Amino acid sequence: MEAARLLREARHDAGISQRELAEHAGIPQPAVARIESGRVRPRVDTLDRLLEACDRGLALVVRPGAGIDRSAMRELLALTPMQRIRRATAEGRNLERLLAGVRR
């Protein structure tokens, strides 16, 4: 969610005006207005301070798929279904050979 909408919703939910938010957060009211209008993108610490004044906070979450090599997925998706079957078959045979060597 963009910072402007996030802050505006938090302030409305807290039932306070821009002026009150500015006073609680120690930030000039015109700066709050610029952030809420989307004209200015606040630094993370500024947004956190403003949200804290609304009894809200920021949380870091790991995005699904973090650390996945998407180039390999794109390469596989570019293949036709038959090409995918052939590749899977070949990789299965390679795995069988590898496991047969380990079992000896």
C-alpha cells in the first residue's frame, strides 16, 4: 500500500486531524499534507513516526518467493508442454544414474 493512503487511513482511523498528527509526531502540518497527498514520499523512519502517532506501526515481512531463481522458472515456462516432459524425463534418468552410483 502506498505511504499516502496508508497514513491517511491510519489518521482517519485514529480520529485525529493533520494538525494533531503533526503535533504528536513533531512534524510540520504542511509536511503531513504533502505526504498524504502523495506529493512527497516520506523516509521510512518518518512514516513510522507518523504511524506511531496514530497507534499503528510498520512491520517487515518476507515476501513469498524470496530467494527463488525466477530466471529458471521463466525458462521452463517458455517451453512447450512436450519440451517440459522431455526435460523432466531426461532429468529423471540423470537422477537415477546418480543414485545408482551412490548405492554402489
